[in-house]
Amino acid sequence: MEPHATDIYTFSYRGGETATATVTADSRYDLYLYVYDDSGNLVSYDTDTASMGICAWYPVSPGDYFLAVKNTTGSHVSYQLYTN
């Protein structure tokens, strides 16, 4: 990921169960994780100063959610994104 860039992913969730997303990078880097519903509402976020971001939310019904991973550093960062 480029410095100060944001990558956006779309995932479908079934609804009726807890959804989770986690992003991890090398401990030298700080990444933010945001989750938006299909109406653009922010439903969960993790913006602490850590190399791992964890979000959990409860989709009531099936739908698409957008996960935004933001690189807050001036360096190129490789990361892994996990979701259920």
C-alpha cells in the first residue's frame, strides 16, 4: 500500500451474526480500519496507534459492507486483511 493511501474492499455478510474484520501489518506501521454499510454509514472503526486494527459489528440483515484500510504513514506498507 502506498504512503497515506486508502484501500477499499467490498464484502457481503449474511446478517444475524457478528461480523469481524482485522488488518495487521509490521509493528513499525500504523493502519486504520473503517467499516461502512451499503448506505455509507460508518458502523465500526479502529483508529488507535497500532499495527493491528480490529472491528466487530452486527449486521441485522444480509448486505454489502465496505472495509477501508488507511495507511497513516509516509512509508509503503504490506498488510493482511482477515474477515469472517
